[in-house]
Amino acid sequence: MIISHELVIGVVRLTLYVVGLIAFAAFNAAYLSLLERKAPAWFQLRYGPKEVGPFGLLQPVADGIKLLTKQLLVQEGADVLLFKLAPVMVIVPAIMCLAVIPFSETIGGRNINLGLLATFSFSAIHVLGTMLGGWASYNKYASIAAARVVAQNIAYEIPLLLVVVALVMVTHTFNLHEIVAQQAGAFWHWNILRLQASPLMPLAFLIFFTCMLAESNRAPFDMIEAESELVAGAFTEYSGMGFGIFFIAEYANIVVGCSLATVLFLGGWHCPFGLLPGLHWFLIKMYALCFAVIWVRWSFPRTQFYGLLNLSWKFLIPLAFIHLALTAVMLKLV
Amino acid sequence: MEKQTEIPSGLVHFAALDKMLNLARANSLWPMTFGLACCAIEMMATGASRFDMARFGCEVFRPSPRQCDLMIVCGTVNKKMAPAVITLYDQMPEPKWVLALGNCAISGGPFKFPGQYAVVEGVDKLIPVDIYVPGCPPRPEALIEGILKLEEKLTGWRRWPVASAS
Amino acid sequence: MPISTLKIKFANIAVRTAATPDSPVTPLVIETQHATKGYDLDVTVPVERVVDAARIMDETAFMLEAISGVDWIAEQQVEVVYDYTTVISGARVVVRTRVPRMTPELPTISDIYPGANWHEREAHDFFGIVFTGHPELIPLLLPEDADFHPLRKDFGA
Amino acid sequence: MSIEAQTLHRETFILNLGPQHPATHGVLRIKLTLDGEYIENAEPVIGYGHRMHEKMGENRTYAKFLPNTARMDYVAAMFNTHGYVCAIERLAGITVPERADFIRVITAELNRVASHLLWVGAFLIDLGGFTPLLYTFDDREQILDLLEAVTGARLTFCYYRFGGVCNDIDDDFIAGTRKFVARLRSRMAMYHALITKNVIFRRRCENIGPISAEICRKYGATGPVIRGSGVAYDVRKAEPYSIYPRLDFNVPVYDQGDCMARYLVRMDEIVESLRIVEQALERLPSGPIMAEKVPRILKPPKGDCYFNVESARGSFGVRVISDGTDKAYRLKLRSPCFSNLSIFQECSRGMLLADALALLGTLDLVIPDIDR
């Protein structure tokens, strides 16, 4: 049997992609979690981790090693298969989403035509993972959290997709690469300021950002982990790396969400002033959004569950529909 | 605790690995959100701005015992509470440590008198305790010292040399 | 509600419950100095009149602050003390009753003051006082299976 | 069919909240019967922090019981000591020198501020906001520094003695307190901007967990709980003690009875307490801080008496029955949290879990104070 040259290269490339993406996700989880501890420390007049390694830079390493070597406990009565499968079902889609995101003109996992669709299809799976994890835990808190996560994600998927549909109508493509390419030039070319397409574009970005917060279950929408109500929510029974993987997935989801926001609305790898486009601009924008996510978390109390659903069904969805209709009308007129 | 037990020398030695693991564990002691009485307020103060337990990476108060490494028994354990304390300890995954904060957790403290009917006289009657921090309640500095002692117990070296008495 | 009116009301308890003539003791009502005692009216009622006293207090918008027991071991009696206060004037009324120490039983007032529920359970914990008609007289502060009454003077002896 | 639908709807489950649960601030256990996330019945189970204070009151001499009082409601320890000391003084007929009374009021009100600050932070944690706690603790530490200088303790102050206080306050304390009062006043605007005006916070507090004045009366709930329900009941005004009648301060009252009202009452009380501290500092007389001729071993005459103080959580009462010996025959401690918590079962019925926990938070519970 002859192994073709291309196949070897293909396999090697695939492996490199996967390893690279996992490393990227893990690295981000590690250092975003450090940022999550350092940034609020600055807001809160304290230092945050600083003794472990220089400036506390080794803190995530210590946490990671500790979590890896922690005993894994499976609750009696738990559905062992689903319990162990759930973290995988949460982390894998998050990494898959990263595969289609164009970090720069040349760096990116896969440039496929339906990239936008792919990310949203993958990101919907993590809901299932969290839900199964909560349900399989055989714990009442986790079960409540599992019910919550489904209701919450369905509610926020809709305005999110409506906004994206409007965007696709404007850009005429599902290809993330092309969407970024269309926004070349200074910041007034970015989709967020494409006011000739729809004057509600900045608002659409806000809807997108809010939904992204809710989809990745971040405060003030952290219903599934609501500490003061549900102990640790869906993750109550997870110990060691089971919990660690949920932890990584949470940050991977944030990275995916912020990357998408950057790609769809903030011009991807383009410089705000039309100079030197490249990876660095993408990363700057993405991490600025990540920082905003952290900032929001440490500034606001948690919403109530019905407040959260009301916000989506009674406010964001009508608004997204108005945006959609307006975009359609503007497209017809202009 | 593990270090004190005699382990027969095997063919393969993981001393260096063990050292690294213990170093990592010592620097990432996640305590449980578990307040019993007065000392819990001082524990909160230790986590707050002035004393900032976060410096040592041990500010991640996890509400679920499954994700904790350190159980800070801060306050009086009474006989009604004792089964819950044991359950919580059992729910924590290995390796785990216990820090008895305050006189009540050490010995029953001021609530130990002849004819008392409610208080467990020291949490070490229920679960193994690694570090005792005396005081009623101990100051936040004392709790931090207790955590540093626990780190010392794990790694064998002290983060900061003890200040010479002058 | 002036204290004098209250005094008359308490004096009328005996008349109001004339259906049970076997306990003809009229309540002992003493006016006290708030500055030296901490309360304005000290009422001692027979056991059967506790509920009536509570009803009077409820009608005059008093608030139940506490129920406490006192173990008078020398007299072989247990005293139950009800502390009432009013939010309007800050006047304070103490209603006392005594039950035999061996069979400490008296009617509950938790249907008049729902807050009395816990106070009565606490008194039951500490002194073994049985409040007849109480919805669930199970240990409150002591462990669920506690069968001792620690504040009795002969506890632990 | 409709019956079937109803039985399906009424499928409930029991959730044990606690004794170790982040929302219960200690060792409170609540047996919840939930219908989905709606509460059908919430039965508090207490006693996990029972520490025999009343028994110890009978076993120890009057003076030796003093440290115990600080360990009941340890967040506002001064008030318990104040109530106990005043009750014994009333029974034994000891008059406290004026300066000592002033010092007592100053330290007690500072403690009230510290307690309310801690509550604001802890309440926001219940609602999922972490940062305000760190700010309030920052301010609280300043108070603790001041109090530590005169009392020697950070938390469980045992500062009052029968007939006075054990340490005189010095100029450093007075200057430091003045500075702190000014500092906290300016910070209050920041707190209101950060918390009160936050839209999520308002949504989570307004019209949530209403408690009527009638329920408060029936259950004996006092303090900010009853004042948030529109009743201006404050022991400092209703049964004036110490030097309170000579000071000018308001009793903040809000009519709505919801979580927001109770929050606002406490925030306003911080400001009022600062006013009291300021006035007391201005009028602070010189003189002795201990009454003369207080015997070392106190033997109050036979009899009983009751004393009530307005603690940070409500009316704290002490009933002492003396049989003429050096130990109390019976010491009844009426804790405000006990009565405040007892309304929870009735008020939480039909609420959502998260809202009920907000309601629980506004009751401001210190569990060992409930269990004693």
C-alpha cells in the first residue's frame, strides 16, 4: 500500500492544527484565569496572586498541576459514562470553533466557506455537555443548573443568530475570511460602523456581546454556577481535572466569542487606522474584549433567572428583529 | 502526612516529580467556603484587601467540597454540626488538608467547661488536622502564617525566612 | 395603650373565661418602674390564662419578644416568662406563669403569635416544657435526637 | 385530565440547603420544598452553632461571662456586651460615669457601622457581586483599627465593664475617628453609585421579598427588618438608654418592606451612626471611666430585670434573674436574629429560590447569635 505524499502532509498538518489549537485554548485558559484573578485585584485595592513565580505568573501552572493530580471522584448514583463524557463534550466544540477562526490573513485553521455556520453549530453543543454533566451528577443543585443552562442558552441563541443573519445579509457570505477582508481599511469600514447597511449596527454589536456573555455563562448571567444559590451549579460534583476541563472550556468559549465579535464586527486583523494589518491587531482586539468580559463580571451582581429570560425574550429578540427588518429594508433601498 | 509514612523504596523513584507536585499543591491551596462562627469573619478579612490571601494563590474559595484542597475549620464545631463536618471532609478529593482556625476548633476553646453538652472539644476528634492556628479569633496574619506553615509542611521550605526576633 | 387600661383588661381575664370556674385565681398585676426593672407591667397569670393574656396582648398590638423558662428547683416549679413589647410606646409587659416541675405543661400561643413557635420549641429544648397544641414540638437548637434538657438545674448532676 | 396536569405540576422535591452553603453565611440549614425553582416551603433548621451561652451564664460569675457576650453576635459584639452590662448594672444599681457612657455609645455606633458595612458586602455576595465586599471591608478595617487601639480586639470586643469601660480613649482615637467619619461620608456616594444605582441590583431588590409590618409584629422581628416595613421602632428611641436621648439622630424608615427598603435602611443607618459618633465626640466630657466602688465579685440583690438595646440587627434583650450569689440564676438572651429568621418560612413561600436567598440575605443573620 502506497501512502501518498499528500496524505502524510495532510495528517501532519492536521495534527499540528489540533495540537496548536489545544495549546492555544489551554494557554488562554491559564492566563485568562490569571487575568481573572489579577484584574479584579486591581479593582479591589489588592495585589492578587504575586508570590507564585514572578508576578504570580506561575500561578496557573501550579493550579493546573494540582488539578491534574487531584483525585477524581464520581458520586455514587451518578451516570458514570455521561459524567465522564460531559467535560469532553464541552471542551471539544470550543476547540473546533477555534479551527475556523481567521487570526490573520494567513494564520487560521481552516478557511471554509461556511465558517460562520460551523462555529455556531459547534458552539451549540457545549450546552448539551453542561446539561448532561449537571444531570449525570446525581445532585439536586446540578440538576437545577442543568435545567437552567438549557433555558438560558435557547433564549440567547435566538437574538445572537438574528444579529448574525442580519450581518450575513449585509456581507453576502458565510466565510469568516471574506467577512474580515470586506472590512479592510480604517475603523469606519468595520461592520460595527456600517451605518449605511443598518443604523442599528453598534446596537447589534452590543446584542451580540450580551448574548455571547450569556452563551458562555459568564456573570452577570452565570446562572449555572450561581455560587450563592446552587453551590457550584452544574460542576458541583466535579473534582480535579473534570472541573479543570470545564474551567478551560469556559475560557475557550470566551475566546471563541471574543474572536467572533472581533471578526464579525471589529474588522478582524485590520488596524483601526489602516496601517500594518496582522495578527497583533486581532489579538489586541480580542483580548480587549476578553478584558471587558472580566470587567463586567467583577462589576455587576448576578441577574435573576427570570430577569435573564425576560431580557432576552422581551427585549433583545424584538430588538434583533427590528435590526433585521431595518437591514432588509436598507438593503432594498440602497 | 504522606511524607511521614514509610514507603518501601521501589525501583523507580519519583522524588523529583513528587517534589514538583507538592510545590504545585502548596501554591494552589483552594479553601472551602465554610464558615462556622466568629473566625469565619476573620477568614473573610484575610481574603479581603488588606491581608489578601490571593497573594499565595489560595483565595479561590470554592463552595463545593469537591474542588477544594484545604478545609479551614473556622469556629466551634458542635455536636449537631459534627456529622456535617465529617461528610464535608469525606467529600473532598485527596490530597486534602485541614486547618483548625481558632481555639474552638482546636480544643473547644472557651466553650469547654465541665458539664458542657454541645461542643466538640477540638475538631481533631473528628478529622485529622494538619495545622492549628490559635487565637480567639486569630488575627488574619495568624491565618496567613498558618497557610505558610502548611506550605512549609508540603514543600519542606519556608517561603520567607522567619524574621529574627529583635 | 395606657398601662392602666391594660391592667383592667388583665383583671378581666378571669371574667372572660368564666366557663372554666375551676381556676378562679385572678391574675396578679403589678405596675413596675421601667427604669429599675426594664418593664412596665408584671403580670402573673394561672396556666390556663396564658392564652387569654396573649390574646389581650395581640389585641393591643403588642409584639412577642421572647419566651423563656426558669427552673425554680427549690419550689419544684418551672416558670415561663413571656416578654411583650409594643412598637408604639416601647412599653413592656411581662407575663409569667408557673407550672409544676414534674409535669410542665401549658397551652401554646403559637396560633396567636406564630413567632412563638420557635420560642416554645426552644423552651421545650432547654426545660422540657410541653406546650400542648404546638404544631411540632421537636428539638430546635439541640440535635434532632436530643433527650436532655440542659438548662434544668439538675442537668448533669 | 386537568387533575393529572395539576398533579404533574405539583411534583416537588426537597433540597437541603446547608448546613454548609455559601448563601447561609454560616451553619444555617434550610429544608426547601421546591416546585421547580419556586419555594413551596422553606423550613429553617437551626442549632448548628449552638454554644450554650445561656448555660454558661448560670455557670460563670457575672464578670467571667463578659467575654461570652462578644461571641454571640460577633459581627456587632459591642451591643451584646452593652446589653448585658447594662442589665447587670440595672440590677445591681450601679451608675455609670458620664464619660464612660459616651465612650460606650461612640464605640457601639462604630461597631454598628462596621456591622452594616460587612452586611452590605455579604449581601452583594449573595446577589453574585463580589467587588463591593472588598470595598466595604476596606472601610471596615479602618474601624477595626480604631477599635483595636482601645479594646485590644479586632472582632470579639470585650470592652465594657460593670460600671464603665476598661480603657480610656485617647486623642489618637478621637482624631482617627473624626478622620474616619469624614472618609466614610465621602465614600457613601461611591457606594450608592456602585450598588444602589446599579440596575441589576435594583431589579433584584425592588419588590422582592416584601414583609408587612403585621408579620414583623407577629413574629417579633425588629431592627432594620421592621424599619424597612414602615415601622419606626428603634429601642434607642422607644426605651431610651445610655446617652441616646441627649443625641440628635433620626430613625430611617422605608415603607415598601422589600429587600431594597431594608438595604436602604441600613445604608441610612450608617450615616446616622456617623452623626451620633460625631456628636458624642463633640460633647465628650472628661472624668472617670469607671464607677467607684464596684465590687470585684459582683453579687446583685435578689430579683430580676430586663434590659434591651438596639443592636445592629434589632432589639437585643437580656433578662437576668439573680438569687443573690455571684452567678446569675438564669440568664435569658433574646437575640434579634432568632426572631428575624423565624419570619423566613412564611415570607419565602411562593418565591423563587434566588429571590428567597436575597430575602434571607436582607435579614442579616449571624448564625451563632440565633443559636446562642
